[in-house]
Amino acid sequence: MGKTPRVCVIGSINMDMVTSTNKVPGQGETVLGESFTTYPGGKGANQAIAAARSGAEVTMIGAVGKDDFGQSLINRFQQEGINKEAIELISHESTGVATILLSDGDNRIIVAPGANHHVTPELIEKKKDMICANDIILMQFEIPMETIEYTTQLAAQHNIPVVINPAPFQEIPGRVSEAATFFTPNELELHAMKETVNIETMKEKIMVTKGKNGVDFTLSTGEKKTVHAYSANVKDTTGAGDTFNGAFVTEFAKEQDVEKAIAFANAAASLAVEKIGAQEGIPMREAVLERMKERNGS
């Protein structure tokens, strides 16, 4: 397909506050950290930027507070060429924040949603014309579940594919599991999904991201497949899943080929983990294609 894919991301917009440390403190323990930095983040925002850098025309649906963090994050979308017109400014709520503890290449995260609670079905209804003008919709679980349920039904009415990254995990309503096109859990999220939905009825919708072990998915024929990961010099895994999701929806909307889209997204994620910061490490399309060429030897 030659046209630029149109991607709508509905989700969270946060400021990430990252502390690096050699030692993760135990309960009641205080340790000295190595550094502290703020980075633009939120799973929705990260995935929107990943889609934009992968070559999509992106519309972001979300909410921020009327504060310095909120204005800074809106400016970031503008710099990335993302349509920010559907981002609501909430006067009585702070912008969402994520506190990230980074140690030995891994992370622990606490999210305070703030204005993200205002990404409501009413907001979706208000912006539905803008949403339905897209080729594909991507959501995560850092916004209210009622909004996800409402959006999946809206998308079904207009035959728009919906990809859901079920993180952080919440119980999935039946109408969501039925209407969504794909789910992209990691292994922990897949385990939680098995407690709440009938995985066997959804197996062709699920692609499991497994880090260095690649991505498992099932074809419509029932054949199980693995798309292998790329080797990487891991510095920070914070944005890997978000990069995968943004890259996947872009390439799937462009090519309509699940396996090709996963391979592209794996390459993008391998580049993302080589830099610190959820958005700082998200690669441009050209870099992803170059990494894929290196593997293929062409």
C-alpha cells in the first residue's frame, strides 16, 4: 500500500520521573540514586510517537492538566507532527505522572493518572468524527475501561480495526474481547487474561510480546508462530512495549500483514531499548528498516 496509514491513539499522557539507582531499596530502606530526569511519557503518548516515527499520520486522543507538565507534553506532540486538537485541557486536575525506578536495565513503575481519568466515553463521542477518519485505533489500559468498551463498539460500527495493549492489566469485559481485533499482552498480562477471559476463543487475536524471546501469535489456520526478536544492547526497557505497539499498528495498517507488522515492530523495539527514556529511544522508520536489512544481509 502506498498511502500513509492513519492511526488514532486513545490513551494516557504522562510526565515520567525517572530515578536511576544501583540498588533497589527494600521496604523502609533509603538508598542513594545515581540520577534523576523527567521525560515525556504515558503509554498512549509513547505509542502515538512510535506510530508517528514509524511513518503514520497520527491523531492523539487524551487529556492533560492546565499545568507546566501538560503544556510541555502538548508541545511535544506538535514537535512530532501529531494532531493534538483532540487533547482536552482539564483545569481542576493535574497532568498524569509516572514514577520510574530504573536499575540494572530493568524498571519498576508507579502511575498517578490525574487528567487521564477524564478520557471518558463523552470525550470519545465528542471526537468520534475525528476518530472514525482513521485506518486503525490503538488503546491501552491507563484510561477508564468504560472508555475502551465504548470505543471498541464505535469502531465495530465503522469497521475500524482496534488493537488493545492490556497494560496495566484490568479485567476485560466480554464486549471488549469480542470487538477488539488484536491484543498485545506480555507474558504476565497474558497470565492475567487467562483468569478473566476464554483465551481459546481469542487465540487468533493475541500476540504475546516476550522481550528477547520474540512474539508468539496464532494464524487463522490455528498454526502457532514465533517472530524472533533482534539482539540489542539493552540500557532501558521502559519504552519497548509501547514502541512495539505503535510500530505494529502503523505497519499493519500499511501492509495488512500480521507477520510483517510484528517483524517491523520487533526491530523498532530492539532499537528503543538501546537508549534511556520511553520516548527518547523510539526510532525513526529509516533506522528500523536499516536494522531489518542488517538481519537479512541485504
